[in-house]
Amino acid sequence: MRRVLFAVVVTAIGLVLLLSFKPHDVAGVAEPPAALAPTQAQSSPPTAQGSTGSAGKPSGSRTVDGDVADTRWGPVQVRIALTGGKITDVQVLQAPDGNRRDIEINNRALPILQQEALSAQSAQIDSVSGATYTSDGYTRSLQSAIDRAGL
């Protein structure tokens, strides 16, 4: 009986240690490369910019910032550019960049997410495998920008 109890306790401790292991963190990483740097720093709350027509429908070109979506590895925020009610560009204002692995993941995932968003013209896009948290934050921020734009 003692052996069984000991085996259960050791297994539980091992499982807790295994689940708390975070291989994602890398110490001693310098500044992120320019490819991942936000396009524009922002200290004020997100706002919509541009003009609206007489019926309240968007006209011309404007940009709308999405909410900052907090993820396990850091904040994600996007800005959409609109022309005549159509999304013409999605820029990443913030993305996790705390270590080399974050940068590597985002350099691969963010262009895919941008292309998906432009193709879908909505936040109903697939997650990028291996970048689940970033994908989730991206779609949440994108949806908030789309909601602000009234699309």
C-alpha cells in the first residue's frame, strides 16, 4: 500500500512539474528585429479616423484601430485601413516580442493572418498552427476594429 501511495504522489508531482514547464521563455534576448516593430506607437485609446457619408456609411479612406487583445505571451493589436467599406490593409500595431521564439512565430504567422483577413474581409479566419495565442489575439483585435468601423 505504501508503494502505491508513493507512486501516486510522485506521479502527481511529476505531472505538476511537467505542466508548469514553459519552454517558450528564452532569457537574454535583445531588441526585436525591425520586421516585427509596431508600425506606430500609440498611447491614446484606439479611435476611428476618416469621414462618413450622409447616410452614415463610410466613404473615402480611413483607418480604425482595434482593441488591444491580451494573450498569454503579450498584447496583440491591429489597425485596419478601409476604402469605401472594404478592408484594404491590416497593420499590426502590437505583437508579442518578448523573446526570439515570439519573434520567429510572429514573423511567420502575422503575414498569413493578414492575407486571410484581407481575403475574408472579416475576422472569421483560421488560426495559424503553432501561433494559436497570437492568432486568437489578432482575430479579437481585428473584430473590434471591424465593429468600430461599422462593417
